[in-house]
Amino acid sequence: MLAQVLPKSEISIRENLKWLFVLRNLIIFATIFLMFIVTSGLGIKLPQDQLWLVIFAIAAVNLYTWMRLQTQEPVTELEIFSQLVIDVIAMASMLYLTGGASNPIIWVFLLPVIVTGIMLPQTYTWNMVILTACIYTILIGFNIPLPAIEPHMPDPALMTPEVNHQLHLIRDRHNFNLHIFGMWFGFVFSAGLVAFFVIELSRSLKERERNLAEAREQALRNEKVVSLGTLAASAAHDMGTPLGTIAILSHELQHDFPEHRFPDAYQKLKIMDEQITRCKEALALMSVSAGKMRAESGNIMPVSEYLDELLNLWRADNAKTTLRLFIDPASAAVSNAQIVAEITQTHAIINILNNAAEVTAEDKGIEFHASWTQERLHITIRDFGPGIPPEQLKMLGNQPVKSKKKGMGVGLLLTFSTIKRLGGEIVFSNLESGGAQVEIFLPLITPSYHDEV
């Protein structure tokens, strides 16, 4: 089965739902921690049964969110806002049971507003502001007050005005300290949470800017390739007539210089005729429309057969170059891996082989390493030449480069663009032992995918 690929916008919204799941977990643990401190540490009696019921309810919502993240169904902005509304209702329920607006952690209503402003468009943020403001206002008049925290009361018969005044001062000081602690805890928790989300938001923005920069770079590269393709098609059209004329003259000269009378001249003319035919075939390939679909310009075949056909096609014009072939033994067991034998892909790899053959020494030859799994083919082509100059290594695949060697300019730019267009990857590098290495990664087609198609 082919894995479903989600668009970047859907990935971003799903990531927001994941962060909401994490934030809700933090709030649940913080609530349990505060309940433990208030009930066990401060001795304040709270309606624990009702509070635990609210905590279990919000934990059940979070369990549903976790199960929701395991599915491939698209996540919508309305779904995230709906979950935030559920969180606000849960917070309101807990605050209603613990003093309402007089509770020192009433600041917690700022969190859904902040999260909504970060994750969702402006309209949702203003709706959340209205919702939290309304609930805050309701909690001012409707709530279960916190129980008064009274110091140990002496015998009423011994109560004097001075003792009663001292008891009131102790109670006010205790309530003030409790409120200060609640505000301190609120500041620390909200400051850490806001800082965490701001850092994550900054990271997301940087990631988005980097993706946009890569997209712009890819668009410029594609524009260059299109321009080169247009020039190639125009050149193919302009060169067709002169090559046809040369081919006619070559045939006439072969009749004028028959093989039995002029064997040397006839052999030279025959070689020239073969090279003219090769040029015409190359021009015919350049004239093929670039708008064809990948499957229309190639056929599906096993990887091993494709590599044999590829290397045989290359050897037809490079019989003198030594090629050492290395196939990973583990790949032989992956017999069901298939590849689309796309014609431009084949010529792109042949172009790499030609470049390697041109720069390497004749006595050393070149190396061709291949390994594959069911998902990807990995080809490594190594030469034993002088290597790629560092200043050109950075530009390869991004723009044409000037070089004294053949095939290291426009050809590699087109090769790089072809591999990328077909969903592959190409990496150029120099080896410490000498020579250059080109790694090519190409996607494969498993039989299950082929059957679905």
C-alpha cells in the first residue's frame, strides 16, 4: 500500500492538534498537583468528587484526541477550536467549584486565548475572547465560594476584643499569603508556557521561511531548465536540415568511393554516417514534448532488468571504458522491486556515466555500485579523475558551470532537474582517495502500488 502524503497545510494543522494534546496533559497534571497542595498542604476542603469528575472528563477528551491523531482523517481549524471550547468549559467548571472569580488561578482563562491566537485565524481568536470574557463575568456572581480558612478558635468565654482583633489579622494575613502564592504560581506557569509556545512558534516560522526559500530556489531552477529546454528544442529544429543535408552527401560519397576501390575512405565515411545518425537520434529525443506524463514515456520493469538495459545502452557507445559493476547481494533477494524506465531518467544516468568516463584514466575505469530495497534504488558512480573543483561543487545542480571538461555544465543541470522531477535525489562529492562520486536515489514501485494503479 502506498502511504498517504498529506499537504503541508494539513500537516501544520495536525501538528497544532498534537501540541494541544500536550498542553492539555500539562493542565491536567498541574490541576492534580494544585489539588494535592490545597487539600493536603493547606488543609482547605474542596468538593473533590466533583473536581475529579471534571478531571476524568477532560482526560477522556484528551484520550479521544490521542486516538484522533492516530488516524489519517484531515484535521480542520473548526475541530481545534471546538476542542479549545471544551477546555474552556472544563476550566470554568473547576473554577465554579473553587471560588469562581475569587480563585487566584482565574488567570488560566488567558491560556486558551493565547493558544487560539497562535494556532487559529483572527476570527476564532475574537470568538474565544468573547467566550472567556462572558464565562469570567458569570463566575463573578455564580460560584461555590472557597471555605474560609479560620485559625484555631479559643473558648468564646475567653474571647476579648483584643484577641478577636488578632484572630482577624491572622486570618487576613493567611488569605493574603494564599492569594499571593496563587498569583506567583500563575505567573510562573503562564510565563513558562507562553515562552515555550513562542519558541515553538518561532521555530515553525523559521521552518516555513526555509521551505519558502527552497520553493523559490526550485522555481528559479525550473525556470532555467524550461529556458534550456526551449533553446534545445529550437536548436534541434535548426540543426535538423543541415544534418539531413550532410547525411545525403555522406551517402553520395559512399557511392563515389566504393569499398573495394577506396577501403580507407569508405570506412571513414561509414563512421561519419553512423555519427550523423546518432546526432539525429539525439535531436529527435530533444524534440520530444516535455509535458508527457512519466508513465507515458517509460514502462515498468524489474530493477535488475532496468540496470542491465541501462548499462548495455551506455556500453554501446563506451566499449573502451572499463566499468566495474558492484551489486549489493542483499538486493538480489528483493526481486519484486520495480521501477519506471523513464527515458529522460535513463539518459540522465547515462550522462553521469559519460562524465565519469571522460575524466577518469583509461587504465582505471569507473565503478558502478547499485543496491535497492522495495522503496528506493541507490546508485553510486565513482570515477578516478581529478575530482570536482570545490567552487563548482557548490553550484552543480543549481546553475550551469563552466569547465574545460565536457558535460560538466548544462548537462548536469538538466540531469539534476530530471532526477528531482522524478522524485529522486542526487548528491555530488569528492573522495579523499581521489576522484569524484555521484550518488543517485530513485523511488521504486512495489507490486501492491502497481496493482492499485
